[in-house]
Amino acid sequence: MASEAKQSHGSSFGRTISPRFARRDVLLDYHGFPVRRGHVQRVHGRALPYNGGMPSKWKRLLLAFMLAMCLGFDGIARANIVEVFANASYAKNYLASDSWTESVSGTVGLAVVLIPHLRLEGRYTNEESLQNLLVLATPSYGFALQNIKTTTAIYSVGLDITFFGDTAAFQPYIYLGGGWVDNERSYYYQEPTTNSMVLAHDPSQAGISANAGIGLRLRIAQSIALELELYGYAENITTSQPLLNINGTAGIRIFI
């Protein structure tokens, strides 16, 4: 008994418990103290006592981090770093007294201010053009295409660079980017044997596009600006004869 008592009150390392008081269903920690069942973690095969949750030091750090994030998001909202915009254009050109081309385009986008004078923009542009008549003639044969409709969808991402401060009333800017363009075209032609009009579709064409624009923003309120832009995109840029399309647009930009 004396030797058992001496062992039970010895150093905490290597402590043992008298066989008379030992139980097989009791887990011991590093120091020989029993651990309540159901609250045990194991590391490298050893039983460690459950610490009851996250240490208070880490709780304080987490709360401080969450508070900093909240303040940061509030600062982002106050800084107006997110912008939405929409532009549109319309044009009608007469090719002859009985032939004309009409085109409509619209652009919507989202911009994020990276640093002063520099924005990252994502744009979606849809263009539709309609030509009422196209006469194709050869020395031996001639025919006409009617209601030629071309639909173009452009998905682009680029950088918007302004030259003056964001608070300036006039803000000239340029846009440089790249993206993807889809083209679809349909038209009517007259069937020679029946003289009836037949609707035909050309195969869809898609590929990489290069996009650029130059414009001017007129800030009319703290959160609203009017935009005038000359916008262009190039198709078939991987070929020796790329196609360039340019149009002018007008729209509005909202600073969130």
C-alpha cells in the first residue's frame, strides 16, 4: 500500500493508478488523470482531453477578422467600386432608293474599380441588322435576297482606363479587351420553280474577337453619368483578313 501511495503521488509523468482503483473503461490523459467519455480527441493514437471549444484567443482573432471584413465591405460600398452600365445605338442607311439597311445594338455590363483610373469590365453586346434587299446578278443569271437578318452576340472582358479623376465632371476613357463573338444570318430567296419565298439560314460563325472603345462620361449626379462611346470589334483576327465593325453608342452608367 505504501509503494502504491508513493506511486500515486509521484511525478505527473509516468503516473500510474493502483490496480485496485483502475477501471478498464476509463481513458487517461498524458498526466494519468481520467477523461470523461464522449469528449475525447485522438492524436497519433493517444487520447487527449476535449478542450470544450475554440480557445478564447482564437475567438478574439476571429471576431476581429469578421469585424474588419464588415468594415471593409462598408468601405467598398461607400467607395462606389461597383458600376453597372447600359448603352444602345440605332442607325438606318439607304443603299438605293429601294434598298436600305437598319441596325440596332445594345450593351449591358458590370465594372469593378481596381485602382483609381482603372476598371475591370465585363460586357455583353447584342447587334441586329436588317437589309431589305440585295440583288445578285451575273451576265447569265440574276436573283435577289430579301430581309437579310444578321444577329451578333459579343461577350467581352477588358480594362477601362480613365484619364481624369473619378470626381471630374468630364471623364474621357478608353476600353481595351477581348472576347467571343457569335454570328447568325438568315434571309429569304425566291424558289425558281415555284416562285415562292423560302427562308434560309447560313451556318453560324463564332470565334475570338478583339474589342476597343473610346468615349466620354459626363457625370450628372454623384451616382449617375451619361456615356458617349465609339465602340469597335474585330472578327476573324486569326486570319489574314479580319473584319472590323464600328458603331457609336450612348447610354448611362450607375455607380453603386
